[in-house]
Amino acid sequence: TQPESLMSKQIAELELILRQQIAEHQKMLAMVESHHAAMKKFDLRAMEDIGHREEACRLRIATLEHKRKTLTLQIAKALKLPGDLKMTQIADLHPAQRASLLKLRAELRSLMDQISRKNFIAAKVAGAVLGHLNTAVRLLAGAVEKAGLYTKQGVPKVSSRIGMMEAVG
């Protein structure tokens, strides 16, 4: 019948979107790992390049997620069910594709968890590096503020006595 063929077409389209999301998340995971390696090497060019590619990937993921949500709303409307259906609900309503849908859902979730964990670690590393840079900049600013003579080793030379001008200043 017409509604069943439309529904099976929508389920097939949903599976396709899920596969595309999985492919994009696999790309994102590889980029996150590359970004992490570039951070370890402090390779700024690689980090910038990977950052641009990650942003493009994020946009593709957002587009696919919008398509997925729109399709699940269409499926809910076709079934005369309220709201946004969860993947498990759709799988329960379509027993023939249940295993496939739940497998795709589990794979996507696993990839998202891996990306989340790796990004959490990268954020911690970046925070630590920024903390160290902030300290170095403060020390440098403090040294510049108190300009004077330095030894060959870079240590400020302290005069043996304080003159009148230094005491007033």
C-alpha cells in the first residue's frame, strides 16, 4: 500500500542519514586524534588546518542531524504520533529494520562518546598549555616593567646600592 511504501522509503532514508552521520563522526574522530597529535608537537599550522577541517565536518554533522530530526518528525506525523520519536521507538514500530536501526544508533553513540572523551582530554591539555603561557607572559611583562641591566645568563643585575633617583622613583 501507499503509506507502507512511503514509510519503508522514510526508514531507508533514515538508515542512509545514520550511515552518513557515522561516516562524518569517523572523520571527526580521526581529525580529533590528528589535532591531539599536532598539539603534542606544538605544530601550529597543523592545528589551524585541522581546526578548519573540523569546523567543516561539524557543519556537515549539524546538517545531517537537522535532516534526521526532520525525517523523524515526518515519520511521527505519518504514524499520527505526537512529537519527536526516539530511535528506539521507530525501531520498535518497524521490526524488520529494528536490528539495523539499533546497530546504527549504537555505532553512532559510540563514536560520539569517543569524540567527547578525546575532546575533553584535548581541552585539558590546551588549558594547561594556556596556563603556562599566561604565567610566562606575566613573568615577561614583570621583567619588562622593571627594565634594567641583565647578566649574560639573563638574570637581572642588582645594583649594590640604591641611588637617590631610584629611591624617589
